[in-house]
Amino acid sequence: MYRVQYACVCQKGKIRKQNQDNIVWKGQCLSPGSDGLTDPVSGNEPIAGPMLFGVFDGMGGEERGEAAAYIAARAAAECEPTGNAESMLILCSDINREICAFTSAHRLSACGTTAAMLLIGPDSIAGCNIGDSRIYRCKGHILTQLSEDHVWPMYPGKKPPLLQFLGMPETEMIIEPFCFTKRTFRAGMYLICSDGLTDMVPDSTIEDLLSEKNSIPEKAKHLLDAALSAGGRDNVSFILLDIGSEPDP
């Protein structure tokens, strides 16, 4: 049986007054209004059935981005994943409707969140993302982005706005999350992260830090330190996972 080691990070950063991110791991998420995790949460588990990990980056500032991220994370924590990308597409549609209902009920002009989720099963790995939160794989010291950014092109020198996110009314646009399934793609390190990490730390530095001979919790600490040292301008949330390359005896 394969095992997964993981380390979860969710911190406010050095500039923002509020944490608007949320994460899901092993059926758990952060409580509403949480300032994040004081210390990283880590574990080492056998992959006996589908395990869902995810990062949600709430948007909207005073428009309750933290509520959108919590709605998404809670729904992901409570769902019973079936081990394929289709179940995550259904989950995204359900979350989108719930956030839109929350926005309408509270008379907000906009309320939304990105999502990046990785579903790990005994025989496959599936991923799903919407917005600019990302999923990477690091294998053989090479970092590869598996997710797809939903941002407007041609914004030189500026942060491009999102094309899609969870919380878009279906009357305006039907969301189209990006999904993938890897049937024989198990061993290696995977990183699920918000732009609070990738805007602060270039891919080349992430690649170098993940290639160091440290434990998963130590690698996660070094990634967080790098984001904070670079300014920590946004909430910093990510989950680092390592799927064992050899099955247990």
C-alpha cells in the first residue's frame, strides 16, 4: 500500500489584516473567520481510499472572500469523493451555487474563491482547479505545473484579473474548472498552493527548495519562510504532499 506524507500551511502573511484563505485535508477545514494555522499540520497516512486535499483563496476583501473560501472548504471536507475528476466537477458546481446564494442573501456585489484540489486514490490521482491557485508536481528535481490558470492574458507588469472563480452566477457565465486524471501517476511530490506563494516565490526557487533533502514539514517551512522573506504581501496557503515511490511490504 502506498502512503502519503503531507504538510499544510495557511498563514495571514505580513501585510494583510485578515486571512481569507482556507484549506481542506483529510475531511477537515479551517473554521470560519480563522486567522489560519499557527503551525503547519503534518501527517503520514496509508492511501486506503480517496483522500481529498485542497486550497481555496477567497477574494473580495470586504465582500466576504473568507466566507466564500470557507463555504468551498467545508463542502470539500464534507463530500465523499469517488476517486475521479468528475466528482470534483460536480463539487465545484455545488459550491458555486452555494456561494452565489450566500452573495444574494447578504446583498453583496461579489463574493468568490479560487480552488485547487488534488484527489489521491490507491490507483490514480485526479486534480481540479479554477482561478489562479495551482497544482504542481516535483519529480526528479523538475517542477511541472499540472493545473491551468484562469486569468486574462496580455497584462504585462500587472496582476492579471481572473477569468473564472467559484461564485460566478450561472446567468453570467458557466464555470469550466480544469481537471485531469493520472491513472499511473502516483509517486512524487505534489504542491497545491494559492498565489500568496507563487506571487512571492518563483517556480525556480520552489523547485530548488523541494529538491533539498529535507522532510516534508521542513520543506513546507522553507517554502513559507521564502514567501514571507519576499514580502508576504498576501495570505500564504499551500499543501505539500509526498507519495511514497515504494509500496509497503
